[in-house]
Amino acid sequence: MPEPWAGQGVALGERATLVQFSSAFCAPCRATRRVLAEVAALVPGVAHVEIDAESRLDLVRRLEIVKTPTVLVLDAAGRIVRRATGQPRKADVIAALGEAV
């Protein structure tokens, strides 16, 4: 079974990808966007992709996303290695990346 982002136009990072599911009026989503962008800028080969949950209900259902923000950490092949909901701390994101790279 192909990964959910295959053919979806999601550009995966060379080493890992941080996939963030957000919604328009979610204040923690904005803070999460900043944290993930900072981490992606710090760690070579890591990409940050933000997906609007409301416009991608197909992925939301398939991946059983129940709240925003939800962050998925993918390895280089696009497999989910970690999943978390709520606003993450920068140190926790960096630690989670350790499992992906």
C-alpha cells in the first residue's frame, strides 16, 4: 500500500519530513508552524509540510486525524515514525527526528 502522500504533491525531505495538519482558526497551529519551520531550517535534509485539514478530508480520514495541530514525523521513505497532537516543544521535535533519520 503506498504512503498517503504518494501522488499528492507533497515534497518529502531528503532525510525526514514534518507533516503538520492545521485548520484556519487554530491558534496552536500558528505556533506549531513556527516551531516546525525553525527545526526544518536547523536540521539539514528535513522538510516541513503543512496540510489544511479542512481541504484534505480524504487524508484526515485515512490517517485518523482527530484534532489540529497534529504532527507526523516521516522518515526518508515517507513512513510515519512518530505522531503527536497539540503544540510541540522544539526539543521534542528534534528528539522525534532522531527516530526518523
